[in-house]
Amino acid sequence: MVRDADFFLAEDGHSNPASEFHANKLAFWSQDPTQRMLRCRFPARYTWLSHLFDIVDNEGLTACDEYQQWREQMPAGKLVLIFPSYQLNSPSSMFGHTLLRVDPVDTDNHATWLSQAVNFGAVNTDQDGSAAYAFKGISGGYSGSFAVMPYFQKIKEYGHTENRDIWEYELDFSEAETDWMVTHLWELRGIEFGYYFFDQNCSYRLLELLEVARPTLELTQTFELTAIPVDTIRELADQNLIITRKFRPSQERQLHNLLEKIDSNLHDWMPLLRDNPDRAMGDDFQRLPELTRAKLLQAAYGYTRFKDTTGNRQAAANRIKLLRRISSLPSEAREMLQNVSGDSTPSAPEDGHYSRRLQLSYQQTERQNSWLISGRMAFHSLDDNSPGYLAGAQINMLDLQLRIEEDEVELNKLDLIDIASLVPSRRYFPHVAWKVKLGFSPMQLGESDKTVAQLGGGVGYSRALSDRIGLYGLLDIHSEFNHRDGKFAIAAGPKVGILATVDPISLHAEALHHFNGDTPVSSIALNANYRLAKNSSIAFSLQQRKSLELEWQDRSELSFRYFFR
């Protein structure tokens, strides 16, 4: 929905299309020069009406100097959808993001520095904190607007500053369709739209823009409840609008891939060369094989860029020295370096399971057996099917689970938010591990199974043992409020876990011990998931829990999961 009155010429234009149609026609061919110049503000409308009524107007848009200058700088050859991957530390980007790249006609796959990026985002003039931003974004407290900027700035922002992988999807739109969309884009300058984080967001608005480019498309009708970015990519793929896709790894991934090709005993050279490139002239370094020296110099150069986010002069001088060292290498070594510094491409985001999930479970405890049915609005759990998703990342929102016993159906749990960032740290690439959860679940700090409000979280460290196995440890805090008796309880303690993925199997084991005065709680859990297909799996979980003076209690659960959108 357009909120901005400047987008309409008729007073009731936002609600009366016929009135807006008439007002545009009168203005564009008015005898009043001021009114007639409104065609420069809305060139797409003017062009469309001219074709509709077969009007030949010699003046056309020739007097629109500002628009003509903008079009000279704005390419209109190819359309490419850009997907910077998930960033859990940013509320606005935890589901990823999409934007469009507009390429010149003669741009090849490796020369996009003249391309322009088209971005839609919330207008956050107050620079709200994360909590306020999330609340306003969900409730519609922000307006959204389009912005156009050079694409290389977005590469720097996403791939270098935020260290996010970037996927690029060339779309099947003709030059004429792209030109028409660009013409309409001029009309959207400074226009404010309604912005809602889950549905009327960046991805939804871009689909609307693509529908303008090709009016016969129906892209937005599928996204009435949510428009998660990766789901919009799947929609484009389903409608055969994606020609090719290209992966652009982040700086961190490139460095990690390069270090994997260097003996770990030599990794210490990277920070040493970063801080003092002249060490490359020392005898110890010169005795290394030529290709190894080339790899280490390239790694040191990349590490300098990775660590320097403030434009430090000394860091810039060191980068220049390292580039000179690299350029002085024999041509054979430089060519071999290009071959070994390539990326290992992960599974594409759209190849992962769909964002919503239904789950049917049979649960067995010492006291009762029951069926559980649950539905989750979004997005991915640590033990869900792993291809296409970031290892160690979890985003569960609006996960409702019902317990069915004989003729009774009751609420078992409702997770409003359950987010975990357990992305493994590696040498030189540290990450803070954290998690937060808000919802209603069976009581954990006592012996009752009553459903109570719960808020918890933790912070700690995660470490990669290999590309498929990670360990983590958190200082975990858990609180509960029982509205029936007004009691509040809080506990804290260590939580440790292991994540392992050997597709099609995902494993998650976790142990915790909470101190809560005289009532400590301990638990051990194992969750296993076997991927049957892209959007289905079988899961098994086993938990042992001890609280108060009770013995260890067992709970097992067998589930079938189905993902959909």
C-alpha cells in the first residue's frame, strides 16, 4: 500500500482509480505548462496513456532534463535478483534480504561495476535499537521506500562489512521489460509505502516491481501471510524466471577456503604478514615453496581487508605492500593462485526445505503416551534438513504444538521466538554464540507439567571441530511465570551441546544444569533428523530430566515433519 499522497494527482486517487486516471490524463495534456510538466514526474504513466489513446505528442519527455540525465546513468539491460544470506545478529536481515541489480546491455558476468542496485527497506529515521526496530517492523510502525545506488557499494556492505555470502540470480526479462520497470522506478523516488517485516517487506515490493515489468505475471498472490525472501526466490524459480545463478562468497568464506589449502602449521604467517609485509623478504619465508608463499601473501592481504573496518592508514599501507609482493610473483604462481583461491559453493538457499512446517509426533513418557501435532510459521531448526541453511543457525517463530489425549486437545507449547546463533568460530574468525527464546511451554523448574510463560537465553562460544561437527557452550538463563498462582522462578547454569551433519542425517545433543536455589534441574537430550526428501523428514528425540528429589525421567518422541510454503 502506498502511504504517500505525492504519488497521486487526484485527492481521492489512493482509493478511486477512475478519478486518478482522469486526473493524470488532464494534467499530462493540459494547456497549463506547470500541469503538463507532471509528465516528467510520472513518465511511465504518461507513456502508458499515450499508447492507450494513441496520442502522438512531439514534445513527449524531451523537456524532462532531470529525468533524461538520470536515465543516462541508469542502465536498463538485464535484471538480476540479489540475495545476501542470513544474518542473525540483525533483526532486519535474519531471514536474508533481496534486492535487484540492473545491468547495462553489454555487461558480462564479471563486469558489474556500472550496475545499479534497487533496494527497498524500512525508513528508520530514529535509529531505533534492535528491540524497537523489531516491534515497529512487525507492527507497521515504519514506512518503506525504494533506493537506487551503485551495486559495488552493496557488495562492500554485504560481502565485506557484514561478511554475508551473496547469491545472484539472472532473471528472464527482456531489455524492453527492464526499461519499462526502470521508467516506473523514477516515479517511486521518495514515495513511502507501508512496511511490514513479515509480508509487505523488501521481497514483496520487489515482486510488485517485477509485475510492473511484466504485467502478465502473478507473483505476489502467493504471499498473503508472509513473504520470506528465500520463498520469493522459489516462486521465481517455479515460474521459470531464473536463467542462471552465481555465488559470491563473503570475505570470511574466501579466507577460510584459502587457509584450507595451506598447511595449518603455516597459518601463523597470515597475521605476521598482515602486520609487517616486509617479513616476506626474510629467509624463513623465502625458503617456503613458491605457491605456498603466494597463498600466504594472498591470505594476508585478504585478512588485512577483513580486519580493517575503519580505514586505518597503516592497514591500507600494508595492503599496498602485500599487493606489490603478490604482483612481483612469477606469472605462473599468480595463475596457480587464481585456481586455488576459488570458493567451495554451498547448497543454494532455494534448494533448502520450505519455510513452514507441520509435524506429527508420538510421545512416550513414564506417566503417559500422547500424540502431538504442531505447526510452525517459520523458519528452520538446528536439526531440520540441513541443505540450503546456515550451519548452527536457528529461527523458529510462531511454533504451536497441541497435545491430543483421548478426547482432549490442549496447548502443549507455543514458541513465539526461538532463535539460536551457534555458528562455529574458527581460528581468526571468532563468533559469539547466543540464543533467545520466548513462549509458553511445560514447566521446567518444578515437577508439574503445567504450561507456563517462559523467557530464556544464553551467550557463549561455539567451535568447529570440522566442517560437519561443532561444539558449543553457553551460560544459560531460564525464567518462568505461572499465571495461575502468580509465581516467578529463574535459574541459570551451563549448557553444552554438539551439532553434527552428515547429510541426510542431522544430530543435536545437549546437556544443561540449572541452579535455582534448592531446586537444581539437569537434563540431557538427543535429537536426530533423517531427511527423506527436500521437504520431509523423520525425527527422533530422547530426553532425560531430573529436578527436585525426583529420579531421572525419560521422554521419547518420534515425529514426521513436512515442510511447505
